[in-house]
Amino acid sequence: MDSSTSAIFAKNFAALLFDMDGTLLNSMAVVEKVWTAWAARFGIDREDLLKTAHGVRAVDIIRGLGLPVDPEREARALAEAEIADVDGVVEIPGAVAFLNTLPPERWAIVTSAPLALARRRLAAAGIPMPQLMITGEDVSRGKPDPQGYLLAAERLGVRAADCLVFEDAPAGVLAGIAAGAQVAVVTGAHAVGRGAADVTLEHYSDVEARIGEDGWLSLHRRYR
């Protein structure tokens, strides 16, 4: 092994599964703007809402509040507002370069966002579209339920237990753990999900993936 690197995990992985918001790209500014305006309409405490909103499908957040509204209609309106505003949406440092080193069939995105919003934000941040993306519209139960990660692993033809999940929020971390995967938390956008993770990474600039002869991936931390 190169003396300037060290393995982060003792095992190799069949595939890498990435959350999107807060993990591959930073959309915190627009998320907080849109959700703050929405909360004000209903007299909801902004801070309490934002603590629970990260990584969870909008429709599930709204249902959980028990408001006298149509959760699906409100979720669509929030998504439209977020699609219209991508100001300040940028990649987490090193994300694009890191993804470009991965075999396309060995990684996927699993996001709580709807497809149209996911595509819009990935394009705004300059992040390549994956061959496989599971969105909040593809599952009946959103994070922290593991359904999205299990579905991604199945469609990649691997076991979820052989995957490494990259997340940023508590709901996503719990989903990855429940799927049986190991979890790395990316803290570059915020640090709310770091508690239960196997490993924390600030960004991708100091990590690299290596491909073994069997096609499996190992993750290494670079030192400068």
C-alpha cells in the first residue's frame, strides 16, 4: 500500500450508495429558505422543522405534522419552489472527481427528493447523472426506512450488506444501518448525522476509491 494512504474500512465493497443533498451537493441555503417560508405560513417553529426535515421525504414530513392540508399537494409545491431556485447549490468538495473514478455500474444515488428536483440539483452542482438513481418517488416508505437502499442494491445486483452508504442526516444514517450496510457520514454541509456513523468525512478531496481485481471497491484516506 502507498505510504501516503490508509484503508478506511477493513473490508471491500461491491457498490457505493450515495444520498444526494448534503452528501454529494450542498443545497442547505435553498432548503432552509423554502422550508422557512413554508413553516411561516402555518405558524410552525422553523428550527424544530429543520431539525427533523433533513433527509426525509417532504410528504412524510408534512404528514407527520398533522396539518389540515393535502400532504402530496404541499410536497409538490415545495418541490416546485426548490426546482425554481438552485442559487448556491454546489458540489461537496471533491465529489465530482471522486465519482468519476468509480465504475458506473458500481454506484448509485438514493435520495428522498423527487426525480425532477434531483436532476435539477445534480445539473446545478455539475454532478454526473448515475446509471441508477432511486428517488423518493420510487419507494412506498422513505428514510429512515431502508427500502431505498435495499432497492438500489437489488437493482445493482449486489447485497446491501456488501455496500457502503454515504449519508449526512440521521434519517439516512438509520436507513443505511437498517439495510445492513456500513455508513460513512459526510459533514461538509452540516454535521447533524455524525452520531451513529462508522466513519465521518468532511468531503471527498482526501479520500480515494481503489478497484480490486474482483471489481470490488476499497476506500482509502489520503495524507498530504
